[in-house]
Amino acid sequence: MVFVLERIHARHPELRAEDVAHAWEHAIVSAARSDARPFEYLAVGYDARGRLIEMVGRANENGDWVIWHAFTPPTPKARRELGLE
């Protein structure tokens, strides 16, 4: 299951929880973060509207994903980290 924190919509009103969850579930690329943040995953995927969304999340103790960051379009930093340049 995917849980999207409310702070995402509060900071980015154009992104609804269902948009982010869809993009996470249909990510085109994802990877463990390459910096010093263990257990975090960076992903990029399309929502149902066709927007490309950058997301950061981590699995909780039940194996569910908690997404705490989402942004559209993906930043150059995220694209580089995922090899999408």
C-alpha cells in the first residue's frame, strides 16, 4: 500500500495524494538514494494525467510505502541521480 503525506498537497496544491500514489505505483525508474540517507528511495513516474512526478519515500515496518516528497516536473538533480539525463 502507498501512503502519501498530506504535506505534499499543502506545499504543492496541484498534486493530489491519488496522483502521487499512481505515479509511485507506475514508476518508470526508482533507486535507493545515493547519498547519506539510508532506506530512502527516489522514483520518477507518471500520474494518471500524464505528468512526470519526482517522489521520495521509504517502506515502513509493514512494508507499505510512505511518500513524503513529490514534485513536478522532476528536478535536474533527481534526473541525474536516476540516470535520466
